[in-house]
Amino acid sequence: MRVTILAVGRDRTGPARELFEDYRQRSSWPIDLVEVVAPGGLPAPRRRAEEAARLLGALPRGALPIALDERGRQLDSAAFARRLGAWRDRGESGLAFLIGGPDGLEPTVLERARAVYALGRMTWPHRLVRVLLAEQLYRAQAILAGHPYHRGGQPD
């Protein structure tokens, strides 16, 4: 199953990028990162609309869109793994996680998503959201494989 992370903003170098790359390389699922940027100088509502258009325009064909939003459903790691495992077992060819910019995701993106999840109720910088997501994707694979990386219990 191919995973695409569609994220607003650029993250070229630094510790967060290195950590993201570490989890991406550990993953047995291919993880692609696609970064989109809206033109500068736009008012927030226009910028968010432009970001939404670019995110939705970059969705890989056939990928299941999953939005990350602080108001989304919170799952523990085992439940997240079960959800990913169910999509994998159902034959989904790809998942696309959508990460918004500083003003969040447009309602059109949330409506298009097949699921909306939160990485907690706190607001995180997009650079860290990428790392948290990549780690949880790796952890989900470990849980599904019964690997000891996850010591918080196995899925039911």
C-alpha cells in the first residue's frame, strides 16, 4: 500500500526533516511526500482556498484521502493500526494524508476526506505533524506485524 503525505509548506532541512526521513526509510510501505505552497501575500481565506485547491489537485489517482485536523477523531495507536490494516486488507492501493497550513484545512478538503483524524487536540507545526504521522505509520506496521517496537498492547 502506497502512502502519500500531502502537506502545505516546505521543510527542506533540519532535525525534523531528518527524523521524518528516518521513519520514512524504516517503513515497509512506500511513503511519498508532496509539498504544496500557495502564493505569498494572499489574505488568509484566499490562501487557505488556494492551499485546498493545490492539495486536492495533488491527490494521487485512486488514493483514499485522509485529513489531519485538530477537530478530527482521535485514535490510539492500536486503533489507527487496525484502521490502516483494514484499508490494506480491503485492497486500497493508496492512502493520502492531507496536512493543512497555519490556518488549517478548508471545509472542501474535510468534506472530500474519507476520514478526519486528529493527532491530539493541540495544534502542531506542520514540520512536526509530518514526523508524528511518519512515526505512527511505522508504529502501525509494527503493530500489524506483531513487532515489539510497539509495547502498548497489540490490536484485538
